[in-house]
Amino acid sequence: MTCAKRHVECRIEVDHPSGEMEYVVGNNGCANPQPVCPRGQFDDYTKCKTICQQGGHAEIHALELAHKAGIDVRGGRAIVTGHYWICEPCGRVLRHAGIKTVTIVL
């Protein structure tokens, strides 16, 4: 299940010279999803981890899935849906992994 407040997905696509494309899709899933977000207006994201048991950000989840599948993401692209920006840690790991473009779809 995913976050009650905002469902975020990150699709990482890699084109190969053969014309084949590989992709993975990560999300901000929760091990203990709530029907209503427990965070108040001024709360930080602590409750996401402690109550909802959110595993992490969609971008990092997608990179982990690509690694497990043996997909080399260098030169690939990330398409993020459900969010309006990329946080600094996610931007850093995407760049470090070799992702060339990031598209945000609202």
C-alpha cells in the first residue's frame, strides 16, 4: 500500500542500442498504511517512518529495484509522478547513479 497523503512513483527507463528498453518502477509504499495521514500541518516526516513504516522515497526504491534486477541505469531517465519536486538526497543519488534526465509529472 502507499502513502495516504501522496502516492509518488519513480519510473527509471534505460534505452539500449538494440532498441530494447528496460524499466523499473519504485514508489513510496508503506508497510503500515493509514486511512488518513497522521502528520499534522507542521509535522516533519518522522511519522511516515514510525507510524506508516514508509520504506523510503520512490526514487531510491526505483534505484534499489534496478540494482536487484541487474539493470545499469547509467544514461537513463527518471519520470516522477505524484510529486512537484525532487528532494536533495534523491537528486544526489539519481545523479550519482548516472541518471541523465528527470521529468516531473504532476
